[in-house]
Amino acid sequence: MKILTAAQTRQLDQATMQAQGITSVELMERAAGALAGWLTQRYTHARAGEILVLCGPGNNGGDGLALARLLHAAGYAVHVALLPAAQHSADWQHNRQHLPSGVPVAELATNALPAIAPGALVIDALFGTGLARPLGGLEATVVAHLTQAKACVVAVDLPSGLLADGPQPDPGAPVVRADYTLSFGLPKLAFLLPQNAEYVGEWHVLDIGLDQDFIDQADTPWHFTQLRDAEVALPRRGKFGYKNTFGHALLLAGSRGKMGAAVLSAGACLRGGVGLLTAHLPGGGYDIFQTTRPEAMCLTDAQADFISGLPDLGPYQAVGIGPGLGQEAATRAVLEQLLRTAKVPLIIDADALNLLGAHRELLDLLPENTVLTPHIGEFTRLTEKARDDYHRLDLLRAFTQKYRCVVVLKGAYTAVGAPDGQVYLNSTGNPGMGTGGSGDVLTGLVLALRADQRLGPLHAARLAVLAHGHAGDLAAAETGEAGLIAGDLVAHIGPALQALTV
């Protein structure tokens, strides 16, 4: 699913009207109908109580007026409060004229703000994606009043005061804090960034029949990966496939006190469908690993507590390095040797990333299409401290294009950056996955899919992220989010991948 800018969204509306031969009023009616459908399914008359619809002077306000009419017709108690303005959009005027006389209407003023009981249902239709400035004056007063009221707020398309495509120019300016945000047709990039979470709340996309041809042809670097996306599916295994068919992976992991990372990563690689797995570990980790992961083969390093040597890479189709690795000088030398000599796909995570961050000259040795899986802190060590979440995405795109690599930037909506500058944000997963070892599991899963020669680097990375998050969702359904541990993710990788197999 593509993510478009505010300008492209307006172009999409125009393309839809032209392609389908409908007017802007008719498209607005579709939007209002979708809003009303969502609200009436969630709120009964008794639960909703009296609904307040706050309407601005533009088309977002027009959506609110049309919604108020439909809710009134469905028997809901609804009243409208209008933000005064010298001009109103044509569609706003149409819907104002068609608002039934039975719907109470008041004009907002500094000394005439509506009474809002705690928990009351309020629809924010003040401003949508067209806003390009911070709120001020009366509109800012209204938003502050709404925030103070502690109402249940449903934002139409975008919380008022929040910009669709970039950071707030004035961080102190008021923004509506919505409990729910209902977007038309496609999500907004603003929904997917941590700095906006307190404003967006729980977001949903409502289908209003927008023109798919325009969406398909729209040029954007932003994409949202969902479970039903066929382009990231796992190909079904052939009947006569066997262990050599699905690749032999090498995992370099573990150090004293961190063998659990190697165990978790290896488990994910095995559950991820690798044909064969060999782990190269510190000598002291042999008993732990062979006891917990008997399905894998094990090579031991001359050093007991860390890795100091690189085995022959000839037998392997992919190599992963990093989980629990430590940052010894000898281990850094192993990483450099790997970067200089590897002829197979590489996956780099955890302490291997920290070694790259501490010795940035090694970045120039990255083989093309290497997959790196940093969390935000590790990514900052590789690049620089981001000014905000939008800047971090810019840094991601610049990094992947400079080094011709794939970067899995982990977070609530994990962003997979491609060498061509495209970014794919992920839809699966839950806060319970914010637990030690979760990243090690992802590394093992990426390694398994990169060893599978049927999948390219971007496909493997996106599929691994999608399946990893889905495994987390399956696990959380059993354990609850608070009770989820990384081993639960490993146990649910099989069912998660099965759901993504075509």
C-alpha cells in the first residue's frame, strides 16, 4: 500500500472524480458515509450519548457537516459547533445548507466554547491534510479546550493541527489529541512515526473507492506492508525439495554471558525454514548451544569467551553476524575479514553494528545488498542523531542509497529501507515485542530467508519483518503483551510464515 503526500491526496481526489464521473459533493458524501458506518458500528445510541461535531471552514469541516446529517438521520443526538471564517469551501456551503434544522448549530467563540463532559464523543473536523501552518488564535483555543475536556475524540482524516508530511514547525503549537483517527483510502506517513503517537491514537483506513490507477502510478518512496501483500509472500516449497534446496546458513554469534542471543537467533533461523544451519561460537558456548539447538551444527572458536576467527565460508549461502557477539578487538578483525572476503549475502546485527559504528571506515567495505538490522540507537551510531522522526527516515534513505544495502530500522512500524531509496513500513507486531532477544530472533529469520536462493535481499527482509511481527501478534494472543518473551516469537514463526505462503 502506498503512502501519499497531502498534495498527492488532493490529486487523487480529483483523479477519482474525473475517472468515475462524480462531483466533489458526491465524493464527500462517500467519505461521510464511511465515517458514519464506522461510528455506528462502534457506538450505539446509548453509548455515544450526544455527539459534538467540530467543523472548520474547509472540506474537512464539510465532511463533518455531512456526517452530522447522516448521524442525525440514523437517530443519534448530534450537535455542531462551527469555526467562524470569512470564506468557506463550496462543498462546506452545500452541506451546511442541507443540514437539517433539527441539528443544533452554534458558532465557536473565545467566550462561547461548548461544554464537553469527560468521556463525551467529539468529532474533530476542524482541519485536515490541507493545513500547512501551526494553529493559532481561536482555533488554538478550541483545541486546548478540547484537550482539557478529556473527551473521546475521533479525528476526520488527520488530527487538526498535525501536519501530514513533516514535523511541526512550532513544537509548542496545539494539536488535537485523538483517540481514533479515520483516514480516507490510504494511511498518512504521520500516523507511523513515534513523535505523533499521542495525537493520532488508534488509526483506521476507510475505503471510499478512490481511483486505483492513480495510486498505482503515483511516485512515492513510502509504502505500508500488510499481511495480504502478495509481493512479500513466501513461495510454496516444491514437493521434491530437501535440505540442500533451502540453503546452508552460517551464524557468528555469542560471547560470555550472551549465549542466549545465539540460541534465540539460531532457533529463529531453523524455524524460518533454513535447510542447514551452522553456528560459529566461542568455545565456552558449545555445551549450551548443542543442548538447546540440536538441529544445528556447531563450530567452536579457539577463544572461550568471544569469537576471534572466521571459518571457511565456502559451504554457505548466507552469513549472519552480531547477536550477542561482543566488541573485542579480535572480533572486530573477524568482522573486517568477513566484509572483505564474503561472496554470499550478509546479515549484520547487534554488536556487529556497534563495531561498524565505532569503526565507520568499515562501512565502505559493505558488500552490495547486505542486510543491516539496527534499532534506533544502533542506527544513530552508524549515521547521526536525528532531529526528529522524519529526519531519521531521510537518513535511512541516504544511508541505503550510499552503501547500496537494505536496512531494517526496527520500531513499532519497522522501516525497511531499500538501495533505491524506497522505504517499506511494516504493519504487524505489538508492544510486547519490546523485550530482550526479539531482535536476535529477527536476525535469525532474515538469515534463513537470505539463505533461500529464491528470495532477493529486499524481499527476504520485508518478509522476515512481516512474519516476525505476525509471530509476535500470534504469541501475544496467547501470553498477553506483557508476558511475551523472545522464545515465544521463535515458537510462532512457523505459523506466521505459513500464513504468508502462496
